Amino acid sequence: MPLYRITVRRRKNSNGILLEAGMSVVVPSKSFCNPITTNGGQIVAEAFMRIYGVDLKRAGALNTVDLDVEMIG
């Protein structure tokens, strides 16, 4: 089961949600595909909500432009 580190690339303030560059989460995935594009990025959105209390979908930041994906395991 691979692990991915998802990191915010740049500061973004959208819809009242502030994302700071460097905010990151580690998520496991059942597949070797990008977790942002798999299943609508649900596991990534849930991880950011659980750890930082921010809604990536509402901020419009659940994409590969605002987030960097790195496979770590």
C-alpha cells in the first residue's frame, strides 16, 4: 500500500479559506495512481479537513496546480 505526501504549493485565499504553502498531509492509497485524481480526491480532502480543518473542495484547491504529490512509500 503506497503512501503519498500531498503539499500545498502556494498560498491561496479562496471562498474564505486560507491555505498556506507547505501545509502537507500523508495519505495511504490502495492504488498506485495519483490520490488527487482518484475517486475525486476524497481521501486527500478528508485528510486536510481532519488535520487542518480546511475544505479543499470549497477552496477550489483540489487539483494538481495547487497541490504537489510525492510518493514516499
